[in-house]
Amino acid sequence: MKATSYRVLLREEPEGGYTVTVPALPGCVTFGATLKEAMANAREAIDLYVESLRAHGLSA
């Protein structure tokens, strides 16, 4: 399986934690209480997003 890289944008929230968006995947947004958690959640969100696209016959 070919690996694909996606750029993620991290925004530190004033109340704590990090919001992560993936510009190449509209609507792909997640959150983590720590930077490590935010990045792990981003990987999972990207995997699920791409899986959903493929299930619907689309490509990322």
C-alpha cells in the first residue's frame, strides 16, 4: 500500500488542548488534550476519512 502524507494545521486552544485540521480533506477536524494526543487523533481521523472516501468510490 502506498503511503500518502497530509499536511495538518495545529491550533493551540486558549482553554487548553489542540485543534487539528487537514486542509486537503475538507471537514477533517479533530482535537487532542496534548500535542501527542492531537497528532495520534489526526492520524486516526485521516485514516477514517480516506477509508470513507474509498468506500464511496471516491479518492482523496
